[in-house]
Amino acid sequence: MDFSQQHIAQIKNKGLNLKKVEHQILLFKTGVPFVNLKKAATINDGISKLSKSDEAHYRNLFKKHQPNKNIVKFVPASGAATRMFKFLFEFLQTYQPSKQTLQNYINTHKATALKLFFEDLKKFPFYDNVNQKIEQTIANFSTLPKTQQQELVVKTILAQDGLDYGNAPKGLLPFHKYKNKVCSAFEEHLFEATHYACSNHKTHIHFTILKQHASKFEKDYKRIKTQLESDTKTILEVSFSYQKPETDTIAVQPDNTPFTGSNNKLLFRPSGHGALIENLNDINADIIFIKNIDNVVTSAVVPLVSDYKKIMGGLLIDLQTKTFYYLSLLNTALTRDTTLKEIIAFATNNLNIYFPEDFETYSSVHKIRYLIQKLDRPIRVCGMVINKGQPGGGPFWVKDDTGNVSLQIVESAQIDINTKAQKNILHSATHFNPVDIVCGTKNYKGEKFELNKFVDHNSAFITTKTKEGKAIKALELPGLWNGAMADWNSVFIEVPAATFNPVKTVNDLLNPTHQAT
């Protein structure tokens, strides 16, 4: 691909290089390959269901080591709340209060979500905010026709001269209403973190946010910090970062040539939260808990959630301890055949590592080299919930082009559903990925892994967008827990569904786990 000197300078100024951009363009031309599912991960075949005694063991192990560990909670919180209010935006675009009642609109459009929204309007944590805003801006609201009032309620929630919730950071929206206060997802994450992401009365939590939202998060943090520290008897250490511009991907025209706008500049777009592997790579910690910004619970449910975090953390510590011990043996000249068999059994049964069919024919030196290469990787323990039809990723055994089989979290968009066998495997999945992950990102010497070395750079999505009225193609990386962690050692365990409480639409705030009173 021949770029002008101007475009080469633009690429370099973003922190990118020509080789990376040319690889992105090649993906547009060749298409991103689908993953090759071998089978769904299920209980006792990729997913462990811990016994009560196992849970107690790992819980106690975490508590024992917690004071000596540097622990961080990592929360991707970059998103605006636009999709939360999708059906309300559609309502404003199509509702004609002068011509129809709300009930007629609901019947005509089969708008069951809208019906629930208005029926339970008073249960939303932002209900008082809406009323207060209406009182401030619409003097004659109470005298208006009912249909117009209903439209104005939604406008007040979404309009820029109203509460503008659709453009607000999702993490700062009112999520839970208690007797004496209303809490955002941001505040709830801070409170929850003090129950497990803490060591020696200090809690470290990191949020990835949009740069334009930084002042809002910092302002809210200053507002709640002192009281929260007093309530939880811990010192909060909160940090923020932004998605790095060098992780952006180039946009192309339908013929796969780079798109240049009216200013004759190349167009680069954010590549999705798979790019946050760069931010995660900057975290220096022994244990990193990952959880999405919208997956929080009220304070009454926090003990259950934090208990399973401790169990997962204990399991990670156990796996690391054994892995590090075996790596120290493998890196000496004292490893015997009986020890190799023990290490192979551990790698197979505990880390879900597949070995080549002819592995037994390898020489001892070759076996040792192979084991070191497989064991010396970041480790993640991922909670999985029983699948009840939720959209999103799930746990599967995947076979790559080299024949290597590994446990992966796969999004449905990565699967060729036009192939019957792949579609059948997809539908046979028993569990769902709630993004409940505990990471070990240091090696057996205590050094931080370079996480970019364990990324599948060919794993991505191609989407169609528009720019300046023209069609373009964009490249988005899979989630942080998909291609960005493809070469990690992965361990999946079943966790209670009650620990997974995302807010994908505004009506999810009506679920019992989000109703504090």
C-alpha cells in the first residue's frame, strides 16, 4: 500500500506504524476468519463446579495471602449510556402525542419495554431528578394533556437541555436508590471493591474512561471519597486511564482502500475495548479483578459477590503457586520423567492445556521446552453463569490453524452460524460469560508479562459505518477477554447467576438486585 508522505506522518503521529496499518487493511481484504469451535465448554469439560469444601479452601487461601498481595480492580467504564435508552430514543422519534395515546402507541409498536418503563417510572433511581428538572423548566407541566406529559418526561431524561442521560457516562448514572442517597455504578464499584480488592486497609481500583468524561468522574470521586472511606475503614486509591490513540484502526472504503475525508486525512476509529489490553498492561499488580461498569449490585448483595471474588482469587493463587513451582523445576537440569508426568497432568487437568497427539514421542528436552512455553503465560480465572438466553460471549474449546486446542471466550459474531456443525456447537453451550475475571499477569520470577505477546492479532470484527454521508468499513477488536487474552492460560468455574446483574437497558434497573428499597 502506497501512502503519501502526509499520510505516513499522520500514522506516525498516532503512534502507529506502517506495518500495523497494512495488516489492518489486509484483514479488510481477506476478511476476518471465523473461529473454529471444537465443542462447548461444559461442567467437567472446561468448566469446574467447585464443591463447598473447595470453595472454603480457596476462600481461606485468598484471605491468607491477601495482606501480602498488591490487588487492583480494573473496570472498563468508557461507554456512554446511549444504548441503555435505545427504545426511549425511538419513542421520541415516532410518537405523535397530538394524534395517539400512549396505549395506542404501545399496542401499535408492540412496545412492551415502553409499557414497563411508564408503569414502574417511580421505581427508577432517577425519578426524583426527573421531577425536579421538570419543575425547574416546565412551569405548566401539570396542566398539560397526559400524552404530552409522557413525551416530556422522556425528553427531560434524554434531551441535552434536560438531564441528557443518553450522552452521560454510563458509570455516573443513578443506578440504585437507598433511603438516604442515590448511588451511581461508579460509587457501587468503589464500595464493592473494598470487600475484596483491598490489602492492609487500602483499596486500589482503576477505571478506563473517555477523556472528555474525566472531570465528571473526578468530581464525583471527590464528592464521595471521604464518606466512603469512613464507612468502609479503608483508604481508596482510584486511578483513571483512556483508550490509547495508537490502538485505533484505519477505516476503509467499500473497495478496501483507505478512506480520506474532505480534509484529505486518513480516518482512524477507536477499535473497541479489546484495545484496553494496553491499559491492563500498564497495571502493576499481583492480582487484577476485572468487571464491567454496569455489572453492580446493591449493598445487600455485595457479600455474596465479594465471596465469590475471594474464591476465584484463591483459586488463582493456588494455580500460580503450583505453576511457578513447576516452572522453576523445568528451568533447572534436575527434572525427571516422573516429575514431567506430574507437570503434564497438572497442565492438562488444572490449566486445561491440550498436548499434541505425538507429544509422548518427544524427547525429554523437547517436552521440557514445550511445557515451559505453555506454562509461562498469564493466567485468568473466569466465572461462568448458566446460560438463560443472554446475548454475548460464552466458553468454548477452539481449534486454531495449527491444530492447537484451547479454552476461549467467544462472541457469537466470531462464529460462522451458516455452518451447521458450528451453529450446533453454539447452541449446545450451557454457560455464558458475565465478564467476571481474576488475572495473574506476573511470571514465576515476579516480573510483569508483556501482555501484547499473548494477543491474537487476527481476531477482529468488520462493521459497516458512515462518514460524511459515505459508506465505510471499520475494524473492531474483540473484547478484552476474547482475542486480547487468546494465548492466556484460562480456567473457567461456575458462579451463581446472582453475581451477574448487568444493566444493558434502563429497564434492567427495575430488577430486584437493583432495587435497594
